[in-house]
Amino acid sequence: MARTWPVVLGVALGVSLLLPAAPAAAHNSLTGSDPRNGARVAEAPSRIELRFLAKVDPNTTKITVTGPDNVAALGGAATFSGSRVSVPFKPGRAGLYIVDYRVASSDGHPVSGEVRFTLTTGTPAESPTGAGTAGPTAPASAVPPSPGAAPTSAVPDPAGAGSPGSAVPAAKESDDAAGRGWLWALGGVLLLAALAAGLLLRRRSARR
């Protein structure tokens, strides 16, 4: 009996470690990106690359890129190379850019998430005072302000959307089936324990 229990416990531990890995291996996930999630880049890249755990299917993969004011920043169709996906980047003004992705795992379960990075130097935005004017802007002193009027606000900063204080949350992934592997592990441990108990009872009966 003293020799049997270590063997049973060792087998049970091995099964509990292997069973959760079986369902998880069928689910794809993001392993890295360029630019990386949360990065601050001064020079806009020509392409954005996403790297996944397993090979992705072009027919079930969807990637979008949006910049400040929810402006689309995807410059063309995606290219696939095994577990890597690359999309052309069309930068706009400085600010936060969000790369949304949705891929399908080998078991058909969809996995979605996002990568966020901040572009600190973007394309200059058109001046609000330049639209619709035919000549130089009149000096501010040409039209005196009316008594009691509040001072005019300054021209908004084009790079305000990408201020250093803006929060950049980590990448998120929706994968609600990863925890089910522990149920398989628990069932395997209970089955092995029942088999070990039956073996011990049988040996005791044979000795009597």
C-alpha cells in the first residue's frame, strides 16, 4: 500500500497538468505586435504586424485600424504569413491608434482583442482659421471686443488627442472557454482515485 499511493498520486498529478493544456492548445491568441501594445512612437510605421500563437485563416480574420476622432487608418489589404498578419498603416494626426482584430481558432472559437499605441508626431491638421478665407487673417486688434465679453479661447492643439496623460489599457482577449480544462482535470483525478481504491480492495481480498 505504501508503494502504490505514490504511483497513483504521480499519475493523477500528470493528468491534471496535461488535461487543461488540451483545450487551451486549440485556442489561438496574440503573442506580440509591432508596434507593441502601449507603445509611444514618434515615426509612423509603414505597416502594423500582429503575431499569433497559431496559423490564422485569411477567410476568418478581420483587422481594423482607427485613429483620433475614430478616423480609419487602414491603408490596404492584409497580408498573411503563417501566424503573422501585416496591414498597411495610413497615419493621420498625432494621437491614440487602436488595432482591433478577430481571428478564429482551430476549433472554430473566435478570439478578439485590440492593440493600442500612441503616435506622438502625426500629419499636421488643417488650421481651423484657414478654411474659407481668401486672404491673410485680420489682426486681433482690428475688431475690439465688446465690453463684458469673455476672452476667446486659444486654437485647440492638433495633438491633444494623443496627450501623454491618456490611458493606454492593455490588450484584451475574449476567451471564455479556457477554464473548462480544469473540469476535465478534476474528473481525471477522481477516476484515478477510484481505480486505485478498487485495486487496493482487490489485493486485500486476495491476501485473505
